[in-house]
Amino acid sequence: MRRLWPLAAVALLTGCASTGDRLKPGPRTRAIKRLIADLNGNASGHNFSAKAVAAGHDLLLRRTYTTISVLDGSQPLAVFPDILISDTAKDGIRIRFYAQQVSSALTQASTGFADRFINAMAAARDELWPARPPFAFSYNIHLVGGNEQVDGQLTRVFHKNDLELSFYARVHYVEKQDPHLAVMLSHETYHLMRRFYPGAMRKNQNGYSKAQMLMIEEAAAAVFGHCTGINFGGQVSLDGNLVNTFVNEGNDADRRTGSLDDQLLQQIIRPGYRISKKLARTIFGPMIFTTLWAEYAGQARTITAGSPAADKFMDLCRHNIWPPEKLIPVLQDMARDGIDPPQILPLRQQPGRSSP
């Protein structure tokens, strides 16, 4: 299954849904599908999954946020998954799973997933954000089959430091206790905390453009998500992430896949380097994360808890991703070390594998 990196955006919202409303298609789901089509040439047949958040204000000037899910598939969603099968809450985190029908096996699996996710998220949260002001995290996960086409978005008013995120997800994530779902949920939580945590969006004084700061934030959110994934399952994989290629402007021979070499890394983190916000989120931010992966783990496709690579990621989460500007000195040191990280090819291009 091919998955795409979560996309973050900041926009003015013209309406607001109540917490009881269902996830419905909207302008942001359509925008994401267009963006995915642009990146892939043709979005059909890729069975992609994308999660995103957007923050802004409604017509009453209330602070709002939108959570967005887009999943490709050949079958339309026949029944909205609105049957509550599990509800787990502790440590200021609550996660509810909804399905199309009740199953004792799925209920047990979702309860187990919820318990592991809360433990993982709480550990990462407590290292990243102080206890005050307290933020309560709630997640509503609507489970669908492996081949259903769904999309939806839900807008809420932000109040009382409560964040309630609603997403679609494939049922096999829960059945297999797959850390990819934990990675995506914590990734999107990071983006919302960036916008709602007091003082987190302070004005940048270092000469970096807004697009560059979005790029750094995207990389930091990816690091945070993978730290949560390590806490969740003891191991995270690179194979759930889109591996991008970057071509240096004016020099077609200067091309990197997956990771950036020192020269390209220096280029994109140079204050004032001009990039578009779309590419910041979809190309440069993910490639910075993949560069960190290649720097710490080489060409390995997985990172296991207790390994040197996992320890370096966990250290980043403790000290260098909040606020995301703290990641910049780490990247500057990497760009000056004189040693390029290895390139990382997409899974389908690995030696010994045939293209699908």
C-alpha cells in the first residue's frame, strides 16, 4: 500500500461543524486529491492514504481547525462507520474507534491499539510540551475496509485547550497493530499544537521565509510521529513514507532521491531560499526527514527501539524539534560535516524488487 506524507495548511475557514457531525468531503479534501494527482501524474490506482490538518477562524472569528482524510480505493463507502466499538481514556488522551459493524475481535484489537497509542503518545507529549497549560487530546478513528474510496473533513471550534481529531483509517492498521497509524496521528497533533500552543507561532527573526518554516515544521512533525511510533511498537519503517526526488535548479545532474547531500541541504536551509509552500510541505520537508533517517540509519528500512538510530531520533524529540526552529542547527551541522548521507530509493526500486 502506498501512503503519502501528511499535508499541513493554514487557511481561513468559512464554516464550523459541530462535534456530532460526520466527516464530509470539502474543499480541502478536493485540494489534497488534486495535489496528489500532480505529484503522481495520475492518482488513480495508487491506493493512497493522506491525513492533514488546517487551522484558521470562522465567520464569528472563533479559532477553528479542520481534520482531513483522503483514501483511494475502487469501492465507494457504502456505510459510514459510526458504531462505537471501543472507548479508551487515560493520561489526558482519549481514543474512540468506530466501525461499520461490531466484531469482538476488532473491538479487542482496537482496545489494545488504543492502550498502546496512549502510552506512546503520553510519553512523547510529556517530553515535548510542559504540563501547563494542559491540553486534552481526543481521537475519533472511523475504520473502513482495505479497498473503500473515502474522503472527509471535519471542522471544530478550538476551546478549553481541547483538541479532538477525527480521521478515517484502514481497519488493517488496527488488526495488525501497525505503528503507521500512531505515526500519522501524532504527526497531525504536532501541527495543531504548533498553531494552538501559547507562543509556539512566534515571529521568526532568523531571515527564514514562511515556506522554509513550513518545511522545517513538516520535518519536525515527521520526527515526532516516528518517535511516537517507536514508543508504540518498538520499531518504525520508512516504507510508509513517500520518497521524493529533488533536482537542483539549473543543474539537472544534481539530483538526489530520498535524502539530500550536503550541498542541497545547505541550499534549502539557507535563510531566504525561495520555495513554494506546496513544495515545502510535500517535497522539501519530507526530504529533510528522510535525510535525517539516512544520516542515522543509512539505507535501513526500519529503526528498532534501543538501536543507535532510534536513540538519536528520541534525542531529537527531546531536545531539537520544539519549537521546530531548534531543528535548524542540527541540519546546519549535518550540512557541514563533509559526509553525504546515502540516497534512499523508493521501495519498488530497491535491488531485487520488481516494479508493481
